[in-house]
Amino acid sequence: MQTEAAHIGLHNQHVAWVEDTNGNRHPAHSIVANTSIPEVLNSMLPAGSMPPEYTRKMGAMSPSISSCIVWLGLNQELRGRVKGYEISVNDHLDPKIEYQDILHGNFEHLGLGVTLYDNLYEGYSRPGTSTLSIMTLCGYGPWQQYEADYKSGRKSAYNQAKKKMRDQFIRKVEERLIPGLGDMIEVVDAATPLTNWHYTGNPQGAIYGFARPLEQLRNLDVRSPLKGLYLASAWTHGGGYTPAMMAGRQAAEALVVDCKNMT
């Protein structure tokens, strides 16, 4: 439908309808929520809908780290000139130091992942051009100071910070991997944790759902405490394509089993 869901309605602690952002209500016996659990609990459901113990448990969990990405369209072909298609550019290999750099957005020292799409798939870009991305994990802290202005459409300071980050990424890859990269750039775009929030609604731009310390690595139940409400996303099973798909599959399976048991 290409319409954003805004609220979930209940009747006797069972899902009853979904209201979209246009104010239209759609009756529903079962709902699969493929969105963040904090969004479901804090914005979509009526206050106090979930059992207090469940709400406390979810509230005690924190969003995962996010990411920063720079995309480049180049006016030269790199295929064959640089080996590999996913290349790591690191200053060190100490995971503890790297994690602190990630949390604090120390972009000068952060390890970068460079993806050269044309080395993976010949013909990905038009003849005489190349496409690549530069990516790193990033904590939300460095970008939180821009959140209020960003959400209000005042992005001047944010755009300056994003440009600084972008230029640091390009300069590092130019120095360490692709000499002359800056002079090849025809198209450039960049994304931050706030970009991720804008397009996904995930709190703090989280890309892995909830942060998962070792004691919390178990998957969450796709069945919510509310009848007919199923949770399918990285927020139940962890980040990455495979866990997110597993969550969707298990939510669908649970829904089918529950519907059969009612007939």
C-alpha cells in the first residue's frame, strides 16, 4: 500500500485494527509488526497495553550501534586496478580501541570498509565510470547533538559535520588504497545515524536492533504478550540479513499455527 502505519488498535487485549498516517483504519485479526519494538511500544500501541514486566524488560534494552556511509560515483574505471571488492582499511587491529573509536565517532582513526561494486559485477557501472561505498560502524553519541535541529529541518550544523566526516573518509581511502580518488569523484552522497533514523524510524539509527551483550544473545519471542501481534525484525533476532529474515519467517509460522489452532 506504500502507506505508513501509525497506530495499532485493541479490543479486549487483542489487536483489532491498524490506523495509517492518513487517519484510515484497517480492520485486522493479526498484525506482523516489521518495525522497531520501541516504536511499537512507545508510539503505536495505546499506553499501558503491554504487561508492565514486558515493558520494563524492553525498556531496559538499548539500541545497537549505527553506521556512517559515503557513496561515490567516479569518472574512471577501477575494475582490475584495485584487487578485491570488499576491502578493510584499518589503523590498528585492537577491537577494544576500535570499539571506543566507533562509540565516540573518532573518524580519523576508525576502520573503514570499502566496497568496489564493479569488481564484484562487471558492468555494474556505465563504461568509463565506477561505483563504490565507504562504510564504518558508528555510535549515536557524536550525532545526538544535531537530533533536535535535524528533526526540525534545521540542518546547517549537521550538514557541516556530515561533510567533514565524508571528506575524512575520502581522504583516508585516497591515502591508503586509491591514489587520486578525490579527483575522480563525479557524484557523492553520505549517510549518518540520523539518516538511518529518517528512513527506518529505528531509534538512534540502530542497524542491528537491540544491542546484545553476551547475557542477552537469545532471540526474543516473535509472539508479543498481546494476542494477534507478532514482532518480525532485527529487534527480535539481531541485525544482518539472515537474522531479520529468520524473524520474519518465524513470525509468519507462529501466525499460521495460531490461526489453525483457532479453527
